[in-house]
Amino acid sequence: MAILILAELKPGMRLVRGVVSPQGVLLAHPGEELTEKQIRLFKMWGVADAEIMDTAPRGAEASDLKPHTFDSLADEIDFIFDRELDDAVMYRIAGLAKDLVAQRGRPR
Amino acid sequence: MSLANPELDAVLSRVSSLPTPAKVYEQVTAMLADPKTAAKDVAEVVSADQSITARLLKMVNSPFYGFAEQVTTVSRAITIIGFEALRNLILASSLMELFTGGSHRPMFSLETLWAHSLATGVAARAIAKRTGHAADGEEYLVAGLMHDVGKAVLLQYFPEKVDAILQRVLAQGCLFSEAERVVLGSDHTVIGAAVAEQWRLPAVLRDSIACHHTPLQAEDPLRASTIHLADILARALLFGSGGDQTMPSLDRAGYDLLHLNDEKLQQIMAEVNRGLTKENLAILA
């Protein structure tokens, strides 16, 4: 069991305790398995964290974990913006960035 | 916060014994407080530190400044860029001298961090200029360069903590700062602010380091919002890496303070993208 901040919650994780918004609204019950929709709902309601069961990455060691690799720079931009694309400004920034990096390639 | 946090205490204790920036930074800061200080006296003090002088001239001669002539002496650099910009560049140079090498981790090293920091600095300067908040934006360049100094401390002195943070980042797909809060009970903004205190950096610099993820909590929200957006633009344009593969949320109220329209946003991003070529990034070497 561990308390995870909102950004760490993933669909399929199971709640130890119910999730209540700062305004006192019950958003999920103990034992429930999280869905994508619920996590979005938590974000909208300003939920900071939730206690979930069995959070350790199963059997994963640091050396097993590799950064994501991408077929193209545009794919990489889509990936890193994934959770922010609901914001109109962030959506625009992602679009502009894709156009610009397409002209440039990676400078590292 | 009064809760005991041994993890953070260990880091902050290391910060309190960090080497200070090059002595020349303090000397120049003291000299600039005296209005009677002459350029040649400052040049003499700076020139005595060869590695700082070399890095300084490399920066002044980089395309970031775009001077037609080659600047070969510190006194000429002062004439062109002025005292304040010189002091900022000395700070940035000595910071890079202090944090070099270190360990290479998956997608994260001092090298990738400096590339990200430089891009953030260039973006911050571009934003400050386009929004009319600073004529030359020099201070913003340094504020961007330094915004993640707390991560540099972790990379240099706490590689095992970086491993634990990265493990979480990669397993959960979260931000570096979110993983830091789980592993350390705090994050690099707090560590960076402690570094700024330790080095007695200007309060505005400490403020933007401490609040680049929470700009409305800053004493100068406009400046912190500039660094906040600059960090996002540097990430968006894939310059370097701050140790994660996701985006911090944009603070919309902070963004609104900047009064950017779509045209300005486009111009800023194009300017940053043009400015950060392989050649320009070589000043980090």
C-alpha cells in the first residue's frame, strides 16, 4: 500500500480508501479499481493523492527501466504532452513545437 | 513545515557545505556595489581567473550575443555587455565549473540538464524581450540557466537518490519533481532555493528558482511565470532533459500575466528554436 500523488495514479490500480474531494464529495469507494475517467475526475475536483494497493513496479529494478524511445520527434512531443493536451495553450505549444523540430532535427 | 524529513535534511546539509561560486563572483559583486568602481579594475579581477575568463569569452562570442567583432578581452566584454550582464555571466560560468561530469543516468546527466537549462534561459530571455518586461533579458537568461540547480546538486552528490527518483519516473511516467516528492519528501525547487541562500544570490534569482513550478507563489510572479513557461518551451522543443518524459501543467493564471498572443508565442518559439543549434550548445562544453 502507498499514497500516490495524482499524476502517479494509473487505470487498474485498486484503492485502499475512498477518494473524497477537498469539498467533501465522495468520488470513489474503497476497493474500487481506478479507470481513466475517474483519474480525470480526480484532477477536475482537485484531489491531491490517493492510497492504493500494491504500488511497487513489480520486479522492476532501475536497470530494467529504460526511457521510452520514439520513431519520430513528433511522436516524442505527443508523448511528453500526453496528459496536458486538454489545455488549449499547451495544445498549441505542442503543435508549434512539432512544426519547428521537423525543420531542425535533434540538436543533442 | 516542521515534520522531520531525514532524506531532505541530508541533501540540505550537503548544500550548506557546497563550494561557493568562483571567488571572482563575490569580488565583482562587492566591486559593483561601489559606484566609483572602474571597468578596468573589474576586468583585472576577472582576468585573474583563467577558467572563468575563458568560459566568459566563449559565451560573449557565441551567437547568443551576435557581435560582429571577436571579443578577446574582459575589458572589451564589459564595454559591450555592461557590468550587470558580466556579473550574471560570471555566475553562470562558475556554476557550470562547479557542476561538471557527474554520473550518467538513463536520459539524465549534467550534460542534458545544462542543455535543458540553457534552452530555458534562452526561452526566458526571448519571452522577457517579446513581452517588454526586460529590455535585454540578460537576468532572465541566467535565471533560466539556474532554475534547476537543485537537480544539479542531486546529480553531482546524490546519484543513488537520482536512481530512485528515475526508477519512479520511468515506472510511473510522472514528472521528476513528483517522484522527488515521494523519494525525498521535497523537490529540486526547495534544494535550489537553499543553494541560492547558501550562495547569497540576488533575491529575485532565488525567488524564480523556488517558484518556477508555482509562479503565483513567487514574490515576483511575472518573472517566475516567465521561467515557468520557458521551462515548458525548452521541454517542448526537446532541448536536453530535466530527467523525465512528461510536461508540468501550465499555470494558466501565471501564463495570463505574460499577455502573450498566438503571434508572440510563435515568434518566441521560433527564436528559441533558431538560437539553439549544435554550435550554440557547444558553449556548455
